Amino acid sequence: MTESLLDYDTWAYSQVKDHAIQLNDEQFNRDLGDGIGSVKGKLQHLLWAEEMWARRIQGENPAADLGLPDLQSAGSFYEDWDHRRASHFARMRSELQGNPGKSVSYQNTRGESYEQPIWQIVLHVVNHGTFHRGQISSMHRRLTGNPIPLDMILFHRN
């Protein structure tokens, strides 16, 4: 089941990418107010979270500042993220196939220690991505008049 969710996550990522790269730089960086921020900000948050969890799975306890680049256009953002994401998800798939119950010990950004099985972390990463991609779809609708089709049933129909 977690493999299927990773497949869905990869598909949904592509859906967002296909639409985000059509935004001009002003749309990509525009703060839409109401605390929602910009498409760029949401995508940076997703990249940060995926990077953080990937490093934790590898046994690291990274600082909150991961030193990720501040990219101003969707095109440059995805050039950087595509490579990182492929590496992260390959690692998650490998860990799931090897021992999905394997515990990962880590500290959150407040320094609190936790230990959880890899499958729960992977589900969290997918769920977190789903939440923020939904926000990005809503933002895309505000910017262009069209939402991004992200329903899981659409993934299963393809």
C-alpha cells in the first residue's frame, strides 16, 4: 500500500510541476495573502520537509536550516528539486522494500527525540505533500482560474 501511495505522490508531484512551470515569475512569487503565501513558498516548504525526512531516514539529525537554494522561477526550482526528490524517494522505496518496520530515531526541529517505523514516516511525507499540493491547487485557481487535478482516483484511472 505504501508503494502505491509513493506512486500517487510522484504522479501528483508531476501534476503540480506541469502546472507550476506555466506560471510566470510574478505569479510564482506572488504572496496571495491570508497567510497562504506564494506558490514558491509552498513548494519550498515541501522541498524542505522532504529533504528533512530523507536525511532523518539516513540517520542524520539536520538543523532546521538545510541550506536549500532560494530559486525565483518555477523552472529553476524544479531543476533543483527533481534531482533531490528522485534520490529521496528511491531511498524511501528501498527502505520500505527492505524492512518497512525498521525504526528511525530522529530529533524534530525543537530538539525533541522520537523513534518511528519507516512506513509511518513515508505515510506522513505523502500525507503532508497531499495537504500542501491541495493548497497549491487552490492557489493556482486563484492565479489562473484553473485548479490542478490531483484526485487520487484520477491517478488510478491512468
